[in-house]
Amino acid sequence: MPPIPQVVLRHQPPMFLSMFSDCSRILCLLLPCLLCACDENSAVVDAAQAAEPLQRTIQMPPDEPAPPDPVMIEHTVTDFARGTALGASLGARHRLTMNGLPKNSRQTAEGYWIGSLPSPDNIQELHDRNIKLILTASIVPAKKLKPIKQAMDRLGIEHIYIPFGSRFPNPSKFLGAIESYAPEQVYIHCEHGGDRSGAILAYLLTKRHGWKLPRALYAVIVPTYGDIQALTRLLNAHGIACKPEDYADDIGIYSAESNGGYGGLKVYAKDGNYVKLVNTLIDTALAKK
């Protein structure tokens, strides 16, 4: 039997066979390339996916806030000091979300609200929380204070403006007005809600609520070992015998640092004005009526 001649595409077979043969041949030629390309694409995708978490980590903004350090002080020489610092630090870890309120805002068990300088928008939130009196203990430029005061006037909130620095003010400037309101109707602030607002609060705790002076001061102090020891020395110098261990449950409880914010009444600082403020506060609290 003679051999069957091979069909060559250039011999013009029927149209459907020519189309089928062309497609088959093209697919046979391209299939290895397609499979290789798929493998390469898969490898690229897999590599991109594997690198994606690393890229996200590298591209994080450099100012991303770091978690607070679990130990706030550099030198803890006693178990008491170590426990105090750790407790304050853990309190600062759980930041409070105070929607609409000024920074560092917190409320004491007696009811007083303490915090930083409010903005005009904050005044509405304070009013919604039944604040009737706002005491400003820091200097506020007139241009900045004007819209804040206008917001207070519009909502019928009384305002006491007694800015002070290193000397505690005469209580006659604020005590009578504050005592005419329930504590939960009063908001006390300075610029940041730490030192001067803490000093006013400590005085109120002694005169209106019967706290012993050491307890009131320990309650508003920023709870670091240096500040605790410096306050103890000041109290002892005024003839008040006390030890921090006697007030362990009260140290820093009303500072911003222990209530989701930062700061408090400082004593251990290079700036001598903080010591002067605490000294004049002690003298005022000890003065006879």
C-alpha cells in the first residue's frame, strides 16, 4: 500500500479543517508560554502578598504614637514608690475617650470636673453635662478668651477668671462662688489641667470636704517618686508630719496622669515656681479663717 501523503497546510484543505488546524497549531505553540507566564504571575503575586505586611510596616508614619512606658520614673528605690509609679502608668495606658470635652478632663468622686482650657465648642458639651460655673486659673489672651466667654454667656454659664502663677490666689476670689453650686456643676481648668487646677481642687477638698491637707495634695500630685518625696519634704518643713505610705490609696488619684491623661501638680521640677505654688498653697490652707 502506498504511503498516505501528509496533509500540508499550504495545500489548501477544506476551510473548516484549515481553521481547526491553524488554531490547534497556534495553541500548541502558545500553551507552554501561557503556562510559564501563569507560573511567573503566580510567583509575582505570591511574592507581593508575602511582602505586603512588610511594606505596611515600613510605610507606617514616623509619628505613630508609641504605647506608654510601663514605668514612669527613673529611680524607684522602694516597693511603695515602684507600686505607685506602676499604678499611675497602667492608668495612663487606658486613655479615656471624652467626646466633646477639653483634653485631660476628669471628674472627682466629689463631683468636680477638672481639665484643660476649653474651646468654644467644648462649652456646649460642658453645658450638656450640667456645668453651671467655669473657673479659669491660667492666663488666656483676650482674643482667645472672647469666643469662649461668648459661648458661656450664650448658655448661661457663670465664669470666674483668676489667673495665677507661682502664688496661690486669695480664696475669697473663688470660694464663695464655688460653694454656691453643687460640685458636679463646677469645671475647674488651667492651660493643661495639671498644676493650677490641681491646686484649686486640693484647697477645695480641704475646706469644703474636710480632707486632711496631706491627703488632698497627694491626691492631685503627678505620681512620680521624685514629686512624692519632694511634697513630703515640703509638708514636713511646714510642721506636718506625714509619710507617703499613710496615703498610698490616694496618691495621684485626681491627677490627669491617673485618669487617662497626662500631668498633675508638680513639685519635683527644675522650675522653682512649682515649689513656690505648693508652698503658698500650704500656707493658705493652714491660715486661720
